[in-house]
Amino acid sequence: MPPKNSQSSGTSKSVMDKSCDQLRVNKWDGPSVRNTIDDAIRKIFNEKYDTWTERHTLADGRLIISTIAVGFAAVALIYDYYEPFPRSKPVLATCSITYFILMGVLQLYQWYIERGTFYQGVEIDPSERSPKRYWKWSSSIKKYDDKYILEAEYMQESRTGYIKVLKSIGAFIDEEGVVVLPLLEKELAHIISSVLRKNG
């Protein structure tokens, strides 16, 4: 598919060599490797897949929970300013308890809803003959392991599909710690083809 003009997101522990359009990472840092490969996949989807558009529904959900929690903290702060302790004690207690409950909800949301999801997208058929296909991609790397686990699932009306792929990070990162985008792009095309054929 022809590329689109868009920029990939970066990570704090990976380096984008703009002159060579390379993503470089410390191969021995598992979390950084995972984040960098995730960013590379997002880069490929955003730049190479013209019929795909990234969505942020899971991130929006996390943002809503965080905003509500911060709102309760702000209410406690403002109320205590105008009604100093001990008159503000009931409001402070209520807001504090609610804040910590929401922080717990946020943690559960990240564990059980997001579950390592780094890309959500909708695929639209330009001819409009096929319904929209919604994709979700997630990843993980176990501690002290070199295996990158990539999971992809899609939903298209009543049809769903899922595939899980386990690859050594050496399949995508060279000896210098540079992500080899052509190899990663080829693997993604194979995964997409496999999951659609398997569940088609």
C-alpha cells in the first residue's frame, strides 16, 4: 500500500535517527525493546496502510478515569481553601477515598481492559462494499526473555479473528539495536493475511 504522510510516536528510551529514518534501542532493555517495536508497528500502520485510521478509545477511557480522579482532588483542595480544616474534614475524606478508589479502577482498567494494547485502528474499504473492520494490537515481553509476543484481533460485524505470534526480538532488531522496518512490515502483512484467512 502506498505510504501516507504522518509521523510515528517516539519513546523516551528509543532514538529516532531522522537522517536514516531508523529506530534504535538498547537490545538488553526489555521494556524499551517492547515499546520501540510497538512504536515501529504503529509507524508502519500509520504510514503504509492507507485504508487504516488509528483510534484512541482505550486511551480516552484511561484519560476520563484520570480526569475524574484529578477533579475530586481539585475539589478537596479548593474546598479546604475556603473552608479550612476541621470544617472541610468530611469533604476531604470523601474526595480522598474517591480518588484512591479511582486510582484502583484505573489500574484494573490497564490490567484487564487495555492489556498491553498499543494500537487500535479501523480499516475502511474504499469501495464501501465491505463493512468496517476494527483492529486491536497488543504486545508483551516477559522478564528476562527475548521473545516478543504480538497479539492481533479484529471485529467485522459478527465476524471476529484472533492470532498470537511469538518471535525473538532478533527477528526485528539487528546487531546494532536498529529496528529493521522492512522485516517487521513483512511480518505484519503475513499476520494480517493469516488471521483473515484463518477466520474468513
